[in-house]
Amino acid sequence: MNLDFAFFSWGVVSSFVVKGLIFSVQLTLIAMIGGIALGTILALMRLSGKPWLVWPATVYVNTLRSVPLVMVILWFFLLIPLLIGRPMGAELSAIITFTIFEAAYYSEIMRAGIQSVPRGQVYAGYAVGMTYAQCMKLIVLPQAFRNMLPVLLTQTIILFQDTSLVYAIGAYDLLKGFEVAGKNFNRPVETYLVAAVVYFVICFSLSMLVRRLQQKIQIIR
């Protein structure tokens, strides 16, 4: 097999790949922020002890965690337009799908983080007149976020890797950019190999940063 990377110039990168990289990063950031926000609400619902809150959150989390992401992507892309009566773009569909799907995983991380905070601190908050909401906002959640930050960021790295699945609905992500470049220059094998290297470099670099952050958090503790 003759692999020639001479075609891979900055012009190719700027024309095809950068556009896809920008959307992949945007999708990752939006899904991370939305997923953590929704996941925190789900975690609080599951820890509330009230059946009418616990059961819906539990069904939501367990259902989405039991279904492959690519199936959820296809469901939303194909079924939601039938429900709302008009087509939905691939990019918007991907953003909604990833936010809803990742919330199930972030909720479990947040639930573990909340449970890692000693109950004595909550009781101390009650003792000084705080409500449940105030204890969660001022005492529990800040510590839970700090405790779970490395895990949250690790899940975000996995989220970035999973953005390549939007290829199934035709969204223009990083992998799609490499595919278009490969087709235009008739170098599909080389471009997919370069795509693998780019994904590896990005994810490995982020993993190293998360590891350093985890070490700093352990020192603070």
C-alpha cells in the first residue's frame, strides 16, 4: 500500500477539516454544559427521596444508558420531524440528542459526587437555618463539582470522541471533514489515518491535562 501524505497541505485542512473541527468542538461544549446542567437536576431528583421525582429520573437515566448513542441520534433525526411537522437540521438534531443523552451519564457522575460530600455538612447547614435548596447550592454542589471535576472532564473527552457518530445523519463534523478531503483528493485511506492521528492527539493531550488536574485536586485535599 502506497501512502502519500504530500497532498495534505494547509489548504486542504482549512478548506475541509477546520470547519468540521469547529462543529465538533461546539457540539462537545454545548452538550457538556447542557448535559451537566440537566444531569445535575436528574441527580437531585434521584436523591430527593420523593417517588414522583425518583422514578421519572431513574427511568430516564437507565433507558438512555442502555441504548446505543447512534440509535438515539437516528431516532431524534428521523422521528422528531414527524412529531413537530417540519424537518430538523442535522446539526441542531445532533446538539439536542447529545445534550439529552449525555445528561444521563453526567447525572450518575454528579450523583456520586453529591453522595461523596459528608452528610454532617448538610446537617450543619440545617442547624444554622439553611433550607435544602440552600444547602445544595452553597455547600454540597460546589464540593461535588470539585470532587467530580476530573471524571466530568473525562466524560467530556469521551463525548468529543462520540461526536464522530453524527456522521450517520450527515452532520459536518471533524470526521466528515476528513472524508470530504479524502474524496476530493482521492486519498480515502490516508485521510482516515490522519483523522485517527488527530483524534488521538487531541484526546491524549486532554487526558494528560485531566490527569494533572486530578493530581492538583488530590494535593488540595
